[in-house]
Amino acid sequence: MPQTATTLHRGEAERLKALLQYGVLDSPSDPSLNEIAALAAQITHAPYAYVGFLDANRLFFKSRVGFSEREQPREACACQYTIQDSQPLLIQDTAKESRFAAGAICLSEEIRCRSYMAVPLISPAGIVVGTLAVLSTEPGAFDQGDVPALEILARQIVTRLEYYISIRHQERTVRARQRIERALTVERNFVSAVLDTVSALVLVLDTAGRIVRFNPACERISGYSSAELVGRPFPEELFLDEERDRAHALFRSARSGAPTEPYEMHWVARDGKRHLIAWTATTLADAMGEVSFVITTGVDVTEQREAEAALRSSEARYRQLVEGSLGMVCTHDLEGNLLSINTHAAENLGYKPEELIGQSMYGHIQDDHKHGWDSYWRAMAEHGEDQGLLYLKKKDGSPCVIAFRNKLLNLPGTPPFVLGHGIDITEKTDAENKLHALMRQRESILESVGDGIYGMDMEGCILFVNRVGAHMLGFEPEELEGREIHPLIHHSRADGTPYPWEDCPIQKTRHRHTAIRVLDEVFWRKDGTYIPVEYVACPLVANGNITGVVVAFQDVTERRRLDRMKDEFISTVSHELRTPLTSLRAALGLIAGGKLDQRPEKAGQMFEVAMANCDRLVRLVNDILDFERISNDKLRLERTEINAVDLLRRVAELQHSSAQNAGLRVLVDAEPVELWVDNDRLVQTLTNLLSNAIKFSPPGSEIKLLARPLNESEALIEVRDEGRGIPAEKLDMIFERFQQVDASDSRDMGGTGLGLAICRSIVRQHGGRIWAESTVGKGSSFFLSLPRHVATAAVHDAIS
């Protein structure tokens, strides 16, 4: 920001003011000043010269020789010292001057001058406004003998600047005079145009009564032209004989300067027609205050007075019409007080007219509609009229609704008032309210059902659609209303073949009085995908005629998925039951047939096969029952506080013999984090995971059971083995029912395919999750996130 005058050196503010008057800062170069700068360089044999002006922050080069920069920082220039001392300044070598930190005066990055000579530019008021300077890169380039020549050139520069100021002042004077002259011309033209275009009559007379101006409106009314009357004495032929003396008296009164009131007099046109003119008179005085002209303006009120007379003559008929009206006709003042009301309207409210006249309408408005009173008056103030519904209370307290249209009237001779007309629509309003209630009830029903519902007209365009149905199809309800439904959602079959409109069962419903049900079709979504649907289409019947169709549809994607899952489940269970039963039947058949009587060792093997398959059947049935209870939320968790170390040690002990028989080591590496879980169900889950790790780990490897806290509310348990691993594409699939990494695992390992699905369900019931990570050939890790005992965790963290 530029510095203010209070922060500048003495005389600095005056100098900046002089610079503004000269208009030299940030302005284009001046050819005459360029010539003077070039002459200074030539006289002193200087390679560089300039005419510079110093403001608060910089030195601005108005003209320059030998370089192209437009300005230089104030603190780096030598001219600040010339201006400060108001004396010529000669510096033989800047390298010997402590005032120049760079040891030179830098006109640019390449030009570093060591010699400097400058003279100040002094205005006639004695203010130093700038400098004329020459510079050289060589030291000792100038001497005092060059100073007088530079001072002469400096005076020439100041003379040129003063000359510019004089020229600008003269130009401003000329422009101001031209503006005044143009304004006077415009004013005269404007007055003349106004007098010629206004609809009012304008008659200007001088003090002798001669006509000075007779505007076109006067010509139209009188039939006389301005040329015929201008310059003539008072136009007596325009006035009736009986009003002529009064006209002269009024003119004399106006000419004397006495105040005059508006008056009405007749004008007689050339064709003999009479016009009643409402006149006003005023005077125009000269510079000495003497009256020069009398200006009279008039308005033809002939038709207005005739209309008023007609209005008065029809007042009686108006009253009869008002009293005979079956609607409400009333007037009220600008305070809302009733001035009049017809008998029918008063009796409809339970009153006589005289009981209401003088009362405020506000007091008869229903309490919950009084807020509309202010908006009514705003409309009257802005537009002079308003219409809408007026909610009144009858004398017995019952409601009355009036559809009104009121208008503000300003009639001459009477205060402004409001004329109102209304019709009692109470019964109609009640019927509409009931209809709206039914429509809201219908919309609530449509929005509350889980099915999609839409209605269409006889042209197949949507009349309405509930939000559930629109969202099923990927639309908002507003996007569907009014559009043809068939080409939008029913244009193709599931295989992509076209579905003609004439084959559509929905459109056929338009011509039959019975509903149809379709179980296997598709509707197309906004994104181009389809959903399988079942729908019922019913005709809309009004007065015995079909006016449209209502369609209720369901997205059966989930139902079909569940049906497929049920079929797959039954098929899988049947297979899993049949396999051990077949082996059991074969083993028992061999024994029962006596074929192994002579081979007791073989019979023993068959008994072992039968026992193993019995055990497998028991496990399968137990797993199916457990999975069913968990899936149906019939398994209740009994949560207790359990230490993760104790839990994992118990699981390891339960599987110790199996691990030992398989040649495996089970290690527990757990932090003492407290869990909030069902002990038995979690033991079941971890036992299942550890059993799988034992089955698929090679002899001599390790299985680790780990536990650590995840955060304040969760802990992480890991079962890590060094087995064959699980392919990445099967990591998510293994937690589904009857899914195994290898189809032969069920036969070789004796698994049911439900263990991991049960584990996932138990963990989810605890509010946690289970997942697996694996590298084929290196092993797998199964992770469980479980809830911590929050209170215990907080205490433990505080102790730590």
C-alpha cells in the first residue's frame, strides 16, 4: 500500500500531489521529453539518460535513453538524494559511495553504472517533482561543466509539463461549456416535447393576455390550430357567454400572483361541442421576480363527470343487485372495518347486516387463519387487489369458507375503500378435504406396501407409481409419471427378443373386466438390466367403463435365489446322506451274508467302516441341526468374560491327542485379553478350525493359536497352520454350506462341508467377522474378530 502523507518526509506529500496534477506517473512516454533526454545524453556524451519521477516506492522513467526498464526501486536509485537536496548531484564513482550497497546504480541486471549526474525538476511552486539524469558505466564520465546545460533542459521539461496542465485546463473549460450548451438545448427540446406530447391541455398567456403557447392537446379539443391563436388576445370564443367574465377574473387573479384553486369551466370547440375542463393556473416569474407568463393546464373531465352521473343514477339498481345476490358483496375501509354487506351474506353468517357494519372483519376470521390478514393487506398495497379464500366464523361458531376477489377503489370525493365479492364454498371445501384425505390415504397405502404399484391410462402412460416400485426399476417416481410404460420397462423378454405391445398381457387388460396374474416375466431397469417379476394387472373401472390399468408387481429375484439354494441344499444333503449310508449298507451286507465268517480280520475292517460312516452321519445331522438353529436365530448366546489365553489352551488340550497322532505341535501364543463371548460356542468354533488345521497340515509342522487386542472394543484370534494352503479364488467360497477346497476332502477327511459355515454364523452372532488368508504350499491363517470385555479392557489399559 502507498504511504500516507503523515508518514512521508517534509514536502513529500506536496511533491506527490504535484505529480498527480502533471499526470506523468504510469503514463506513456512523451516524444518531446524523449528528445530532451536524448539531447542531454548527447551533450554529456552519456550512454544512458532519463527523465524520472519519484513516488513513495519507486523511480518511474517517463523518458529513457539506452535502456528499456520502466521503473527502479526507490531505495536503489540515486535520484532520491537529488530530490531530497533540491540541488544538482554529481557522483564520479558509486563504488566509493557507501550509499550504494551494490557499488553501482543498476538500470537493469546487465547495466551497472558508476558515474551519475542529475539536476532536479522544480515546479513554479518550488516543488521538486523529478530529475533529469545521465549515467555511464565508466567512473569519472561527467564534470561540473555539464550541469548548466542540464539545468536549462530541466527547465524546458518543467515548462513542457506546465504547458500540458494549461492545455488540459483549457480542454476541461471547453468541454464544460459544451456540456452546458448541450444541456440547455436538451432542456428546451425536452420542455417542447413534453408540452407537445402530454395529454393535458397547456395554455400559456403573457401578462397582456396574449396566447404564447397552444399545445397539440388544446388543438385536438378546441379544433383551432396554434397558428390561428398564438399572438391573439384572450381567446373569448372558447368560453361560454355566461362563463366569459369568470374566465377573465381568474386570469387576472393568476396574473397578480394570488393563489388559485383548481376550477372547472366549459370550452366550446369550433364544431360547437362543449367540453368540461378542470383547470389549474400558475405563474412563471423572471429573474427580478416579476410575473412574465401565466401557465394554465387542464384535463378534459367531460366523460368522467358523465360517468359519475351515470354511477349515481345506477346506485339504486346496484343496491338491488347487491341485495339480490346469492354471494357475498361487501365493502370495508382501509382499517378492515365493514362499511356495507348484503343481507344474504350477513344471514349466511347468522347475523343481520346492521350487526356487522362497523365491526372489524379480523374478529370474524377463524383463529388458525388470522396469519393471512397481513399478506392480504400487502397485496392490496402492492397491486390494489387480492383473491383467495376467506375462513370466517359464523355466529354459532361453525366455519364458513368464502372464495373472494377484492379490489381497492379510489373514487373522487370519497375515502379509499375495498369492494369485495365472494361465494360460499364451505360444502365444496369439505368435499375437497375429504377427497384429499382419501388421496393421502391412498398414497400412504401405496408407499407402505412392499410391492411395486403403478397405474396407467388407456394410452399406456403412467398415471402414478409408488416409490418402492420406482426404486425397483432404478427411477424416481417423478421420472416415470406421464411416460409410456411398455417401451420403458417391458419392451423385451429375458432373452433380449422384442416384446410387442399387442402381445403384452397388461395392455390386454384394458379390454377385459377381469384381472390377470403373470408369474414369469421380466421388467427392465433404468440401467439396462432386468429383474424377474410376478405381477397382477387389474382394470380401473369408472361408471362401468375401463379408464386404465393398475399393476402390482414383485421382484422375485430373492425368492428364486432361495428356491435354488433350497434345491441345492436338498440335493447336497441327499448326496451327503446317501454316500455314508451306501457304505454302511455294503459293509453290513457283507457281514450279514456270512461271506466274512471265515475272515474275521476283514469282518473287523467292515465293522470299522460301518462305525466310521455312522459317526459321519451323526456329525452331518448335528451340523445340519446346528446350522438350522443358527440360521433361524434359535441359538441363544450366553456371554461370559473369558481370557483369551485360557480359551486357546482349552482348545489345544481338546485336540491334543489328534495333533499328537498326526505328528503336529500346537503352540499357544496369546496376550491376556479379556473376551465377552459364549464360551461353549467359541470353543466349538475354534475346535473346528483347529481340527481342519490338523487334517491339512503335514507331519512335523506347527499350528499356532494367537490372540491380541485390535482396539478398545475388539480382539483378534488367529489359527495359523503350515499346510497345503487354499487357492485365492476359493478363500470366500469355503465359508458357504457344503463347500470344500477339494471335492475329495469330504470322502478322505470325513468332513460334512458345514463346519466353516457354522463358524461364520457363530462369529457373526457375536458381532464379529471371520476370514482367511493363505499362500498355496505354505499354509493358511483363519482370523476371528471378537468383542472384548469393555470394562476389563479399560482397567487393563489404565494399569498399562
